Amino acid sequence: MLSVDVVKALASEKRLQILHWLKAPRAHFPKQVDGDLVRDGVCGLFIADKLGVSQPTASEHLRILVQAGLVRPTRIKQWTFYKRDEARITAVKREFRSAW
């Protein structure tokens, strides 16, 4: 059964855009000083900049994606990096297919 958190997370164009960008981070974000784009994820500041929103607004979008289990955060120094949880995304796709 689909969770409300997942449906809420996918109900925003900005959050869908973040998921799209994180699918191929090297194609969408510059190289980072700390953390590998693929292994560690993308710094929240880069995501905010690319979205064209403030850092607190981006953090709220990312919090919702994390709460739904679609994105995993990793702390490196004072920064938080985000990457897709591919196993969870695959499970959500299955849940959508079986729900309809």
C-alpha cells in the first residue's frame, strides 16, 4: 500500500525535479570539494541553487523526500549530501503498479 508520505513527496514538481537530477548527479551538478556526487550524494546547497530557491526551502523539499524514504542524507563535515534510494524507489514503482 502506498504511504501518504510518498504521495506527498511526489506531489511537487520541485521534488520530482530533484529526484530527476539525483538520478544522474554528474550530468546536473558541478564537482564538489567534499563528497563524491555519486557515492555520497549532492550537497543541499547545490540543490537549492539549481532549484533557484533559498536553502531553507530546499531543505524542506529534501526533508519530505527523506521522510518518504526516496532520498538518503549523509553528513560530511557541516554539509548534508543527498542521494536517491534506488531500492526504495523501485519498491514505490511496484506499489504504484499494484495500487492501480
